[in-house]
Amino acid sequence: MTTYHYVLASQRFLTVEEPLDEVLRERTRNYQEQEKEIDFWLVLQPAFLEVPAMAEIKAKCPQPAAAIISTNPQFITWLKLRLEYVFTGEFQAPSDAIPDPLASLARV
């Protein structure tokens, strides 16, 4: 099982109001230069929000939601400080409640 950390906000906030694509492109470029494996993903309408344990978080976040998921907690902390108006948290997957959140994703 893997621990995933996330930044969660409305899809509009993360994809339109914030220049997040620039941040993610720069981080991707940096990882490629260092030959480091990508450890973050932008997920639109994240399935982990459908788990009953996440109902309270889902209710607080404007829908449709989007999340940046990472296995790197420092990156998520940095994003939280940069973006300010987001929710953060973590979950473990795959589990009985949450399937692998990356199973059907393309890399950022």
C-alpha cells in the first residue's frame, strides 16, 4: 500500500485561476533533468472523494473538484503554501475502500 498526499480544490481554481500548469511543467522538466521518476499527478474529479470516509472533505470542496496527488509530502506542503485556498490530506491505496488512484491516469 502507498501513502498518497493531496491538494484538493475546485477544478476551476486549480486549472483556470491558478497558473498551476506552469508549476507542474517546471517540476516535470526538473525531474527529467535529474532522471527522477514523476511522483505527482493532476486528477480531475478524483475517485477517492467518493469513499464514505472522505464525505466531509468532499462536502467542503466546490465541485467539480480536482486534486494534485503525490507520494512526496513536502511537494504537497509546498503547494498548500503557494496556493493557499486548498484542502490537503492523505490516504492509503490501494485498499478495500480506495482502489489505485493512478490506475487510469496519464502522467502530468
